[in-house]
Amino acid sequence: MTDHSGDGEVRSQNMVTAFFRRVMSEFGETIRFFAGVAAVWFALVTFGFAAFHIPSESMQPALQVGDRVLVSKFSYGYSRHSLPLGIGYALPDSWTGRLLHFGGPDRGEVVVVRDPRQGINIIKRVIGLPGDTIEVRGGRLIINGDVVERVEQDVIRYRTREGQIVAVTVYEELLPNGNSHIIYERTDSALLDNAGPFRVPSDSYFLMGDNRDASADSRVATQLGYVHRDNIVGRAFTVLFTFASCRNEEGLTCPPWRVFRGL
């Protein structure tokens, strides 16, 4: 009589080995898949896009303190400030050109720019293009001699990050190219409500914050001043999300939680 118990043990061992190999193969495929996804994501967020944190109230109401904004680096081409991992800042100071140039921003677009004097990134809205004459009189924006139309929407009160309660008039501002956006004005007689005229140099842009009386922008030559196109990092086009929140207080505006909201 033949003893087949050994054959059964061998078959069992072979089945276990095959199962283990199949599991390891599937595990390896999963690892390779996620590694590929991670590589693509890394390429996108370093070469194509970047996320920026909003630290101030200068772009209210479009951007609130704490917003994380997604910025497209390739909208206007690549400068040293667009390069990933801070590589551009390791280049010699004499190198100020652009690697690629796809044209400049349009009036009304929100852009992130590098302020070389302060060594920081700043986000503002493009108001003046190369060759434009920009002026502010009595709080009214004037572009190339024409007063920009604004339409009153509301009067609101909100608490600043310093805890001060301020009242602002909310306007829709209508730019000459048809783009429009919302601005805040505390008063039409603040320090920067009478400024200019400014003649925008070639290859440069004039930027302003939407919260007009709480923004040190191109109206202040010792702050941002004119922005050369080589100092543009990219175009901001959506609010990814925000961790910021405010207390719901009676009579005060509290921005809602925001995620994937276009600019």
C-alpha cells in the first residue's frame, strides 16, 4: 500500500508558496502604483502649481486670512521665482531673466509676486498694465484718465485679526476689459485714497489689494511699487481650503468655511 501523505504535504507547501508569491506580487504592484501617483503629484506641486497661505486682510473679501490658495506657475511662463524647492533663489543675483515667457497677466487677475526688497511673496490683483496711467482720487480708481465704475453692494462690519471692529462699504468694481471684482472701502479719504498718477513702466504691472484701505501695494513706492514681470510667480485661481474661522457675532460678517472656490 502506497503512502501519499508526503505528496499532500508537498502540495500544501506549494499552494502556500504560490499564495505568498501572488500576495507579494500584488503588494509590489500596489507600491509601484502609489509611487507613480506620488511622483506625478510631486511634479505637479513643484513644477506646475504651488499652494500659498494668506497671512493678511489686504485681499478681502476675495481672500481671507488663513486661506490656502492654489497658484499656477506656468500661466505666464517660468522665472527664477517659479522654480521648485527654492532652486531659483540659489541662482546668482545677476540672473533676472525668465526661462519661459507665455505673456503677461490680464487686468483683474490675482497674482503672486516676489518682492525682492522684503524677500517675501505677496498676492494682489493686477490693476495696471505696462504703459497705463493709474491714479486714485477720492477713493475712485482712474485708469488712463477714465474713472472706473463701481456699484455699491452693501455696508458690513467685521472684526479684524487684531480684534478691531471696522465698517466697510462693499463695491463691485468694473474694470475696462469687462472683468469685475468686489472691493472693500472703509472711507474715501484714507491715506492711499489720493495717490498718483503712476505711469506703469514697460514689462511692469501695477497691483492693488481688494481691501483698499488695508493694503500696502503699488501705490506705495517704498513697499511693493511697480512689479516687474520677472518677479511674477504665478496666477492664483482657486482657494483650496481654509482653516481660519471667526466667531459668529451679532451684526458682524463672518466668512464661511471655504473650499475650492474660484477667484
